[in-house]
Amino acid sequence: MHAVAIFPGSRKVDLVDVPEPKISSDDQVKVRMLEVGICGTDREISRFEYGTPPADSDFLVMGHEGLGEVAEVGPAVADLKPGDLVVPLVRYPCPHERCHPCRVNRQDFCVTGDFRERGIKELHGFMCSFITEQEQYLVKLPSELRDVGVLTEPLTIAEKAFAEVSQIYERLPWMPEKGRDDPIKKKMGELNAVVVGAGPMGLLGAMRLRLAGYSTFLYSLEPDESVNARIAREVECHYVSAKAAEFPDLTRIVGHIDLVYEASGSSAVSFGLLKYLGKNGIFILTGVPPLKKPIPIDADRIMRNMVLDNQLAFGTVNAGRADHEKAIRSLGRLMERWPEATRSIVTKRHPLEATCDLLVKRPPGIKQVVKVG
């Protein structure tokens, strides 16, 4: 079967033939891959900034934003059957007993760094016709979400962040108690959120914030007439172009900034905006900037604000199974409320053979998706 792979030794990205996998244990599932999303991580891997093949291979099959269909199940598989749609998890636990997160299946909080990741680190990814996987690493997707199921993995990053936000709010005694329909749901307009970056991560984060009731402002370089801005407005966000408003202007537009969801990957933008975070504010970092020359920041002001204004900043990455399940539920709510806008995040679906060019040329649009099956 065909697969898209990187060869770090020879520094090439190519279409290769690999054997079709077979079920080798009772709890395994054979999955026909249908679609794989392309993101910034894939492009960085294709530039050989990182990406580690399995120990027994000189290449790494790419792709970690997957959507597949169950083709065959082992005799011990309990909850999946042929024809079910599934989203495969990306990260596997490390082998160390001292790593409590991995021992309780929260490898997204691994403390040793020896985890493995599909299509990224020591495990082949999803840009191939079939994979085999243990049932515990597959999350079932309702058939009515087939059109947008490939967006599950990027949405999990927001779901994981908002789960932590819910816990952070528990320290504030005047906030609503847990147990409501949404753990971070507030009265409309009570809290202001700024999302930085209008790519797939930013748009999905903004949409999730709107579901939670935040008055949401999307701040990005795209002009007001861009598709990104149109989608933002369709999902009831305020769009602010960075070309027309600098940070002081943004704070005058937004007012008190209660939460920032950074999805730009720019350290200069992130630390520039951190200075304007409001009292008791939360700053969520999702971007992974390349390691470049250090940038100047107003460190004294930032530290002073964080101490005196009770602010918190944290990062969110590769999410666990519970976050995938939440993301799928949120996708269902997005499709009920804004079906066309949600579908519009996927700009185009391409054949597998076009992947190498997509990784290098980066065509215009929001989310490019590879049709594998």
C-alpha cells in the first residue's frame, strides 16, 4: 500500500510502498484511513526540524490528524465493529514506572519525554491506506460528523485547555459551581476572550469559546475581507485585523481581557499581548515557535502584572482520550449551530499523491486535508 514518509537520513519526503498491516493481537483493530489533516507540525517535520522514525525503520510515515473506518476487529474488541468511524489517538505512554501520568493513561502529561507519537516520534503515522491499532487508542465518531471528523485532533487541544481553565476557575469563589451543562459556561458577554491567530487552531478555539458563552474576539493578520474573518463573524465572533489595530487598540476594543487563547505560534505576539492580560486573567499557549534568536520582552511589566493581578499562563499540547471524546461532542454542537462555517474550515481535500507538494508549497486556505481512502 502507498504511504507518505520522510527519510531523515537522506532528507527527502516521498511516496513509498509499505506492507498492508494485519491484526496481530486479540484487542487490535484494522482501520482503513479515510482522511488526514495537514498542520504546521507536518510541515516542520517535512523540513527535518524534527521527526523520528521507529527504531527498526529508516523512514517515518507522516500524519497525526486522522479519521478512519473500522475494517476488521480482533476477537477481544468490545465496542467497535466494521463500518464504525474512528479517530485514532496520537500519543503512546512512556515505559517508565515512575511516570504516574503515563501509568494512568494521561501520556499527554508525560514527565519523562519518552512517549511515542504517531507520525511524529518513533511511531508511523496515518498517511497510509490502513493501520492496526489497539481499541483503547481509537475513539468512535458518529457517522453524521463524517464531513468534519478530521478536525477532531486539533479541537482536542482546545478541549484540554478548557478542562484546565475549569479547574483554574474553581479557585475563584464567585464563579458558578461545577456540574452545569458546560464547565466553563458563563452568561453571554460576562467574560471576554481574545484568540490570537485565525488558522484552524484559532478558529476552532474561537468556536469552542463561543459555545462556552465567552464574548470572543479573533485577532489575526488576515484582512477583514478574508475567508478566515468571514468564518469568525459567522460563528458570532468579533474579528480584529492586526494590520488595523495594535495591542493598545485591541484592549480598547475588547475591554477587560479575561482569557487569551494563543494560536499563532509567534513568541513576539504572545509575549507582547501577555502584557495586556486583565486581572485574574488566563493566558493559554498552543503555538510552538521555532527556536530562533531571542526576542526582547517587557519582562518586568509582565512579571509585575502576573503577581499583582493574579494571572496564570499555561501551555496545552497533544490531548488524551477524554479530550477526544469531548471534542467529538463539541463538533456535534458546532455542526448543529454553525454547520457551514464548521465545514468551511476544511479548504480542500487532496489525493495522497499530492501530499509532498502540499507540504512544500502550502496552498492558500485554512485546513488542507489528504484523502487517503
